[in-house]
Amino acid sequence: DDRYAGRGGEFETLEDDDRVGGPARSIEGWVVIVTGVHEEAQEDDLYEAFANFGAIKNLHLNLDRRSGFVKGYCFIEFEKYAEAQDAITQMSGELLLEGTLQVDWAFAKAPTERRR
């Protein structure tokens, strides 16, 4: 048979970390969402505040198109679970430029339930 014998339909998966529910890992690391970010905050302000917990792989600070100010939240990606967990526990409730930060996991796994 001369048909294509490639790997069509096979997709990469993330390694299973055996956690049920709880945070979900992204492709490159663990993503936390930071809310309560002051409208005049800049990436450098957040980077300096969160870099103490580990290497930041990615930081998204979204701006409002009309005003040009920060929308009030950002996403920060850490390489290791422990680094992200430390950032959540130690930065929640902290002040940054007059804004009280709330930090939590950005993505969560759905509880494993059997489908019928």
C-alpha cells in the first residue's frame, strides 16, 4: 500500500503530574494571574516584584486600547511549580503602586469525572 504512513492525528501531550484538580501546567511552565494591578504600572514594576520567586518565562501586561492604561491584571509564567506557588502565597494582598494585588493560578484542571 503506497498511502501516507505518517503520524497524522497524533498530538503531543503534556506529562501528567498526578495532581487531581488544582492548577494546570502550560506548555512552558506555570501561569499565575495577578489582579489589582495599578493602571499606571509597567512591566518592569511587576517583573521586579515577582522575579524574587524564580525565573519569569513570560509576562503579559494588557493595556486598554482607548486609554493606554493597564487593564488591571497580568499573567506571569514561572518555570517551576514551587516558584509560582511561592509567588501566590507571598504576593497576595501586597501593595504595588497603591494597588492591592491578588494572585492565583490562571488555569485549573477540571476534576476527573467519568463520562457516561
